[in-house]
Amino acid sequence: MSPEIIQSKPANQSADVWSYGVVLWELITGEVPFKGIDEFQIASLVVEKGYRLPIPNGCPPVMATLMQLCWHAEPKLRPTFKQILTTLDQIDVDGN
């Protein structure tokens, strides 16, 4: 969950963008995020300490940047899904 959802603050599509970044991480790693950490600890790490999932080794830089943008603490600074699609389309065109 995004920090704003964890804190019961108003949320919009940017919370879904956060989750998309987590799903992207799962697809790249094939792992469960925050494995072995209970949900209260995860909430504390994400909200209070600004923890984010580690960028996987060998992850293409453009995908690493996309995940990091999706996980921005400030929801207004996360990309929109339209911007995400533009990035993914560019990756497809460039062959990266």
C-alpha cells in the first residue's frame, strides 16, 4: 500500500501507481515483496523511514527509474498511467 493509504489519507489514482510499481518489481524479481516482514513493520518502514523495495540487480535503468518514480513519497510527483504507458511504449520502440 502507498504511504497515503497506510496513513488513511485521501487517495487517488496515484496510490494505484504506487501499487503498479510494486507489481512491476514482483514481475522483474519473481519474489514476494517484503517477504518475512509483518504488515505493521512494513507500514512503519514505508511511512516513517521512507523505505522502498530494493532495485533488482541487473534491472534495466529505465525500469529502475520507473519503479522509483512510482514510489515517490509525494503522490503528485508520481507519474500518471498515461506517462507510464508512454515510457513502456518507448522501451518497446527502443528495444530496451
